[in-house]
Amino acid sequence: MRHAARIQPRELARRLTEASGPRPVCLLPPEVHAAKRIPGALCACIYEVAFPETMARLVPDLSTPLALYGADAHSREADVAAHRLAGLGYADVVVLAGGIAAWECAGLPLEGDAPRAPLPDPATQPPAPGRYVLVPQECSLEWTGRNKTGRHTGSVAVAGGGIELRQDGLRGEVRIDVASIRDHDLADAGLNALLVAHLLSEDFFAAARFPAATMVLDDATPIPGATPGMPTHHVHGRLTLRGLTRPLCFPVTLARLPDERLAAEAHFDLDRTLWGADYGCGRLYRCLDYHLVYDHVGIALRLVAEPEN
């Protein structure tokens, strides 16, 4: 994707005073536009699927000159929008070089609810330190088991727990209801029940003897340079499963939710055989043929927690 034509802040400010000057268009979310914007700017968030329809409603005349702006020189929203608008037939589009940050740096006028405050960006705000309690109905633990002919996917319920988030790391506990294990991919009820019974048996997770598992979170180390949407921490802890406790380390993305709750998202592989679930392990058994089951189980864990108080 090629860069669209640029216009410098002061040149845009001069052109906005002309009757034939371009119409400024803020490409950021409505809450950002409400807080800080170039005077007279329209708002058409490029992140919305309905961006083309929004532009058609706001600027139905394809010959209208437009000056697009995003956050700063490092973000891509203006070039993406210019490319899409060109495909929609808008013929006179320029991009404000450096975005609204360059406009503000040039000392040019701004309007909005908080025009001199930093751009609001909840995605960059870490969760507040404190104690959080898991909300089990909003948590999930999904698993993927594999063999040489395919895979099975399913879930197991998070029963409860909590997280203490501190300036220097975190501690926590996640309680897992092993007996709740479910398969999601087998449509045949009989085969589904057979697989679940197999997983609950001594061959795998011995749920009758060990109906619960516990994941203890001992610490978390920040990942340098992590950007929004990437894992933010390496978690170090222990998993007790089938009565055995083994160390566990995995990357996690910690995020602050809009209601001040905490979300933690992790994706990693777990070697089931380290906890004695060794059915079909090619390292321990021979002549398995179609009974061979790969050692690693894929885990997708999402935790949602609310402040303890």
C-alpha cells in the first residue's frame, strides 16, 4: 500500500480558511474525536466495518476535498483510509502529516472535551494494581488434543480463584473443575460421550480421584516492548493435576476492561504426560498405531476478574 499525498499542519490550517479548502476527517474512534479534534472535523472511524457507509453518509459528493488525519506519524489509519476512499471513488484526498499529534505540536487550535489532554487510548492502559476475584461464568479454558489423523477440541470449566496484581508482579490461583470436561467437535452423541468418558478415565485425567486441578500463579515478568494485542507478561507458576504438581510458564496478555475489571488471555501447549496422563504416548508405549496421541495439548485460557471490593 502506497502512502497518500501529505499535507503539513500549517499548510492545512491555511487551506481550511479557504472556501474551497478540504474537509478534515478524524479517523479515530468517536470517544477520541469527542475529546480532541481539529475544529470542524467529521468523525469516520476507520476501525469500523461500516466505514464506507459512514463516509457515504457524511460526504456523499465524491469530489469533495478531504484531509484525513489519525493519531501520529507512527500509526497507519490515515494511509489505510486514503487507500479505501480512493477505491470508493473519492478523487481529492490528502493526509495530514504526523496526524493530530503534529497539529497539536504546531500550536494549532483544537476543540473537544479535553483538547489538551493526551489522546484517550484504553488499549494502552494497564489494569490497576489490587486484588481481583475471578468471574467463573466469564472465564473459559479450551483445549485441543491432537493425533496423526486429526484433533479434538473442547472445554473445561474454571471454578473460581483470584489474582493479586502488584507493581512488581502478580500472584494468583485458578481452580479448574476437571470433571466438567466437554468435547465440542463430535456431533455424534454416542462418540462424544465415549470420548469424554475416556478423558475422565484413568487413561487421561482420572477425574473420579482428582476432580479438581489448581493453577498457582507465582509471579509475572513484563515482556519488554510489548504493544497492545501482544503478550505483556511471562507468567511463572505451578499446575497441580492428577495429584502431581509441576512448574508452568506461559505468556499472557493482561488488559484493563472498560469497567475496571481485568482480563488475562493465554495460549500455550501443555505436555500432558508430565502429569501422568500418558495414554497413547509414543515415548512410553510401542505398536500404538491409531491409538497414538500427541503429547502436547493446546490450551486457550481466558480469565475475567473484578476488583475484590
